Amino acid sequence: MTTPPPEAPQAPPWRPSRPGRALVLGASGQIGRPLLARLVQAGWRVDALSRQPQPPLPGVHWLRGDLAGCRELPGEVDLLLSCGPLDAFAARFARGDVACRRVVAFGSTSVEAKRTSPDPDERALADRLRAAEASLFATAAGRGVAATILRPTLVYGAGRDATLTRIAALARRLRGFALPADATGRRQPVHVDDLADAAMACLDAPATHGRAYAVPGGEALPYREMVARTLAALPERPRLLLLPPALFGALLGPARLLGLASGFNDAALARMRQDLVFDPAPAQRDFGYAPRPFAPDAAMLTPPG
Ligand SMILES: NC(=O)c1ccc[n+]([C@@H]2O[C@H](COP(=O)([O-])OP(=O)(O)OC[C@H]3O[C@@H](n4cnc5c(N)ncnc54)[C@H](OP(=O)(O)O)[C@@H]3O)[C@@H](O)[C@H]2O)c1
């Protein structure tokens, strides 16, 4: 009787041990950067992928290329970390040309939050994330690799996010920012450093193998309070205008035409009234996740350079 060959060589099981060789994908991003610093500090030898030339970073060997196409990825590492698009990572991981013993990958709470969105593009994103998570776990299980997925909520802290930093930039330009008065759905903004700490904390936590975790910020607060604290952190102190919802809705059309609300669709408007709150308890229990409350300063909301 013959047995079918395994899909890829089985790696020895991951055991918490001394740092070895790590490969970080999406390394130039707002989560990737602080993660690189922590890995180097902890003694890992780090390869990092970017499609753009990157300034040298002590302890980091930059590789240049796209996730799908790069041929220079090392054939074997101890640890594989993904801070870029999860679907592209899952597809690359499934190819099996980078052997590893441990994977920690960032996904998104959008996998839940956008599952029933009225916007078809948002539903498609949630479907892609779900398929990518399933593929990643299936590939990892087939190869005996310990995999963990971390799903952040709204990310901020490096002045590079598309929500709060964008709101801050617009508010500075206009000396104010308007919201519908019923923008009271709760949010849990999470700082990039807390996410980098979460990835590091997972490494030696066996309970995280084969599991996905929400990694929300340390405080759930109403959307309009989140924006109020954002504006209060800026030295210019732009004003927050809370408008009657009908008036806000009527002004949105002209604002879009002026380019002041591009990308802000009707689904996003409706979501401002909805709670998007995720339970940090499993992450607290399994790897001691302890994110900070939301207290931004101007540097966290200002693009670097
Ligand atoms: N931002 C949020 O609010 C948020 C919320 C929830 C979840 N997440 C998830 O958390 C992870 C990290 O987010 P982030 O905000 O740190 O992302 P980010 O700042 O946009 O960084 C992602 C990095 O991925 C790299 N990348 C993108 N496409 C690539 C490709 N095809 N091949 C190689 N590299 C590619 C880019 O690097 P180069 O341009 O240098 O190649 C980029 O720096 C992502 O999975 C994201 O979906 C983010």
C-alpha cells in the first residue's frame, strides 16, 4: 500500500526557544516598523520585504519585491510574520517555498464587521479575509506549523493611518471637523506599538497556535468622542461641529464633490451609529494582551517627515 506524499516537508514542532531567523512581510507598514524594532531588540536575525527601496535599519536585511513575485525570499526561516495584505500572504504561504515553524499574521476585524455590510465591495473584502484565514490555517496544519492570526480594530499611532491621521489633517486644514450628532457607535482604536507587542507576546504562547484573536484598543468609546480626543490632541485645536444627522447627510454630496469626503461612502456613514466592539478577553487570557486606553498626542496623528 502506498501513502500519498505530504504536500510539503513537515517541520519539527515550534518550541519557545532562543531567537533565530525571522522573515517579516509588510515590514515597512505602520505595524511592521515597530515590530522590526522589537525583533532586532530581542535578538532575531531579520529579513524584511518591501516593494520600495528602504533606508537601512540596523539588524534588518531588506529584500525588495512583491509578495507574489519576490524570488529572493529565504527558503527557510524559524519565524514568518505578515503585516501586509493577508490574502496575498496566504497565497504565498500556500506555495510552500518558504519553510518555517511559526507564523503570526495580521488580519482584520473587518472579517466580522463588514460581513453583512450593505456595500458589496466591503462584503467582498470580508469574504477575502475569511478565505485567507481559512487557507492560512489549513496550510499551516498540513505542514505542522504553529499559526496565529491577530485581527486589529482601527489602527493609529504612527501618523500613517487612513482614519484618524486623515481626520486630523482635514481638521487642521479646515480648522474644524463636522460629524453627525448621532455618530455614537463605539470604537476601539488600537496603537501600533500595542499590536507589535501583541505579535511578540504570541510567539511563546502555545495557547495561540491555530487561533485567531481580536486585538482591539484598550478602550471602547463613541465615534464622536474618539474624534473629539483626536482634535483635542492637535496644537491648532480645531473645533468639532456636531450637526443634525439630516443636515450632515445633505452636506455630504457637496463635500464629496469638493474632495473633502472621498472614500466616505454610505456604509461608512451608517457604521458611525453602530458599535464595532470586539472582546479582548481571549487575547488577554492567552498571551497577556494589555492595550492602552485612547489618549493620542499630536505626533501620533502627524505623518512622519
Ligand atoms: N490600518 C488599519 O486600520 C488596520 C485595521 C485592521 C487590520 N489591519 C491589517 O493589519 C495589517 C497591517 O496593517 P498596516 O496598517 O500596518 O498596513 P500598512 O501600513 O498599509 O502596511 C502594509 C505594508 O504591506 C506592504 N505591502 C502591501 N502590498 C504588498 C505586496 N503586494 N507585496 C509586498 N508587500 C506589500 C506595504 O509595503 P511596501 O509598500 O513597502 O511594499 C505596506 O507597507 C494588514 O494586514 C492590515 O490589513 C489594518
